[in-house]
Amino acid sequence: MAPAVNPFEVEVEFSEVDHGDMEEDDDDAPCMNDDIVGADSGSMKAMPIGDEYSETAFRKRRRIRIFFMVASLVLVGGLVGVFLRNDNNNNNDIDESINNGGVGDTFEDEVVTSHQGDKNDNDGDVVTEHDTAGEGPAGEGPQESDLGRIITFDVANLDEDNAKQTTGSVSIQLRPDWAPLGVKQFTNMSDTGFWKECRFFRVVPGFIIQFGINGDPDVQAPWRENPIRDDPVKTSNARGTVTFATAGPNTRTTQIFINTAKNGFLDKQGFSPIGEVISGMDIVDRIYHGYGEKPDQGKIQKYGNSFLEKYYPLLSYIEDSH
């Protein structure tokens, strides 16, 4: 039986091998990575790894490492590129809100929400002249001296709703005794032909219908940059009343809404009616509502009717005013 081999002695024996007895072969020259394997007769044998083989393996491993490094860099670069493109697109898009102050391209929505306050609270903390459109404090009609002009909108693209006619007229009686500043603004807009081609872009059935962003951004811009002060609320937001939308105190510009329900809860929020529909509420009720609140006010401000005609072609609109 062959004696047990002490690994420490093996190392010594191996180190004392006469290299002169070994055949010199560049292909089989031992290197520092030689694997030592056991021997069956007390002697040791070395399994050499040639220099050429080691260098080839090293180069192969290096190429693999370089490949993965490059692939990682390409992947990271691609992700960064996607992020930057998305960020750039977001910056190019108008914010989904409308700022009446007209600072840059940042807007703040001129809206009236149906979820604030109690709809059953019709009086609040304001003085109201009437609870329904067209009636005075004691059920009497308005005095002639209180009346302003009557503005009529010819509305097109109405919801058919089993009716063949898709056009109709809505007449609004302005009331300077309710809101003199608001009436003056509305009158000035009417005199310049502002309303022509304006879309009814926000329609919430049983609440309000909103409009008043001109289809030409160049026409809209100066109005947006010059808000008017608020009028005190003197009458309730009854069905049929017409009121300026706001983005906060003293921010009224051009956006208007028609109350299609009794929204007295808006009174104490500062929404002051400027007039009332005296004919054509049946037409108001047929204004297309299929898009609800989807149209983006910011994009309307920036792109005008070109945006609405492309993405919301069924919107009702004001064909003309007189």
C-alpha cells in the first residue's frame, strides 16, 4: 500500500523537481495557475495550463466583461433618454389648469365645483333678490331701470336628442343692478365679437354649462391677462342665471357658466350672477354633454379651436351673437 501523502511534503517535492528533466514545450509550460492532482504511486503529477490558453481565457473573460459594461451603459442611456423626452413633452404641454393672471404658460382652472358646500343651502350669508330667475323679491318682475342689454347667442351643433334641428337661439338679459363690473365685461366682449365660434367645453348635466375661451389664442390672451374685480353677490345662482367662472377672488376674465339647476350654494362662494336666460333654456338643455369635463382648459387656451375640433368635434358652439 502506498504511504499517505502529506500535502506539505508534496509541495516541497514538487518544488524540488529538476526542471531540466522536463521537456521544454512552450505550449505545455507550467504557469502559476497549475492544478495539482493526486498521484497513485507516491509521486505527484502537474496538469499544466499553457500560457497561450490562459491568455485566451483571460481575453475572453475580458471581452465578456466589456460587453456587459457596454450593454449596461446603453440600457442606462436609453432609459435616461426616454425620461428626458417624456420630461420635455410634459414641459411642452400646457398645464391642465388656467391662470387668469396670464403668467407664462401656467394656467389655473376657472371652474365652479358641484362638490363644495350644501346644494340645499340657497341663501348662505348673502342677500338674494330672488330664488328663481326672472322674479323679484316679492315675485315681481325686474324694473326697467335695472335692465341692461339683451345678448342673443345662435347656438349650433346641438345634441339631436330625437330632434332634427341642431341649431337654436339663447337670449340673455344682462342685469347691471346685480353685477355692474361683470355686465360691463360681458358687454365689451360682445361688442368685439368675442363669442363667435366659442365652444361649450364643460357641460355637467344638472349643474352648469361653461364656455368663454375664444377659439383664437391670440384673441384670448389679452383678456386672460386682464382680470376684473369681483362684484358682491346680490342674487342667487338659480337655474337660468349666467355667472362668471373664477380661479379665486378677483380673477374673472372671459369664462361664463349657465346654471342648469338651482345652485344657491354657490352664492356664499362669491359667484355673482350677471344676468339670466329669458328665452331658449330648452336650447341650453340640448347643448352637447357627451364629453362632460374632459376637454383640457389649458390646451384650449394654447391651441384654441384647432384642438377642440380635432379631439372634441361634437361640442356645441356659438355660431354668432347679436
